[in-house]
Amino acid sequence: VFIMPLFALYIKADLENVEELTAEPNMTFGFTMACGACGAVTEKPVYVTAGEEVKLEGSRGTANLVVKCKMCERSGNVNIQKDAFTPYADTNASEFGRIVAMEFRGYAPEEFLPANGWHVKTPSGKEFSDVDLSERDWSEFDDELSEPVGIYGFESKWERE
């Protein structure tokens, strides 16, 4: 049985009055990828969403993203593991924590590009949706806590599992 390479996305950030940081279920993940055949890295970011499925050519299967290398024309695909979403909690703060896993066939992830689609929960229970981390920092005010809420120094890395 052939198993597609599974890569997990790990994040790290300093959290201020944030209990949990979660990727929303239909968040669009943006990243660059390297072709497994020729090593060419995508010039522009590619984007994948768990809720979108594309039929694989010559197969009965589907993928969340299908791409073709501009250098060698090799095709590949990406599938988000829908049951592999994990919250990043304040107990993980300042350490890398796994938030999602994806199967890559024919490609390997390079740089993750955070954007909007994050969900923040504070200790008071207040929640913020569609949080944008493209600047790698975010702040807001929790009026129930009467304190600022923030995510600072956002970092990410991919690890093969």
C-alpha cells in the first residue's frame, strides 16, 4: 500500500490573553511548494481549502488542490486531513504546536503564508473569527476582560510525519 507523504504545519507565537488559536475548518491555506521531480519552487503561492475538492484526472479520487509544475509539467496534489485540525493553546505559547496535517503527492511544502481565517478564543470566552495573521501580529480588545488580546511573533514550519 502506497502512503502519500504527510506534512504537519506547526506554529509558534506569543499569546496575550488568548486561550486558543485555531485554523477555521474552511480556512484557505497559502504556501509555496517544491516539485518532487525537478525541485522547482512555485513562483506564486498556491492556496488550498478543505471544503474544495477537485477530481483527479484518470482516477476516481479527489484532492483539495491539483497543481502542475511549470518547469517539468509533473502533476501533483494536496489533501488537507480534515480530522487533523488541532488548536494552538496558551499552554503551548512560545513552543511550536501542530495545527493541521496535509498529504502532498509529487510536491513538498516550503513557506507557509498566514492570512485570514483564524479563530481566537479568550479566557473570558469571547471569540474572534476570521482573524488575519498576514502581518504575523494581531491585536484586539476583550471588553469582557477589559484587557488587550494579541498574537505576536507568529512563526511556522512544516515537518514530515
